[in-house]
Amino acid sequence: MPLYWNAADLIRANFEEIARGNKPKGAEIGRLTGKQLADINQLRAAHVPPLPPMVAEVIFYGRHMYASRVVRDGYTVDDVVDQIVSAMGSAAVFANNPKMTILQNRTGRADRYGNIVRDLAVLECTVRHPRPELFSVMPKGDAIRPKK
């Protein structure tokens, strides 16, 4: 399993710090699978000029995610944790995108609002190099949105 057993608690703790106006500490929440890491590093090696490889361990701060998903979009913390668990699961695959490093679970997941979503995680691979940071998550296919 790519996420550690206590990842949901670490994510919630960071979101609570952010809600209190504090700067959260980086939390090690899981590891990419061998396939996910190999696919990401293969694309990085093919970049001109080549980019240095990443390591498997993923870290989480959550400030952007809290601001965009919880505050702006109206998702609950539990909604976002569900999105992260799905998008970072072993079934998630690397999706080639020229602007972002993306993992997406292409298996539909029923959310709390009646949607079947395919959760997508955006990894930031520069600032915390060599560890990828889970920067954002998006539930693709959420036609029915939470009420703000």
C-alpha cells in the first residue's frame, strides 16, 4: 500500500494546523509503487535537459490543497482524505502531462455526493527534491458538488 497506515491522521493534523493559521510541518505519508516511480523517473530522464530522479517517499504539507479543496471548493476534510487515499493508491497510474506530474486512479470511486470520480493527485517534484510532495488532488467527474 503506497500510503502509510497513519497517513490519514497526518493529513488531518496538517489541515488542522492550517485551519488554525499555522504553518504545517512536512509529513511523510507514503511511498510510490515501483511502477509509479519508474514511470515518473523515465519521463524525467527523457526531459531535455534530463531531470534528476525522484525517490519513492511522498511528503505532504497541504496548504494549497486545503485552500483549494476545502476553503474554495467546499469539500470536507474527510472528502479530501478519501480523494488522497484513492489517488495515491496502488491502483493509481502515472499519467503523462507536460505541465504536471500526475497519478490517477482510473477505477471509479463513489463519493459522498452521488458521483463516480476518478481521483487525480498532482505531485510537486522540484521544491522538495528528491522527494515528491503531494501538492493537490482532484476528483475528476464530480458533477454534483458539495454545498459551501
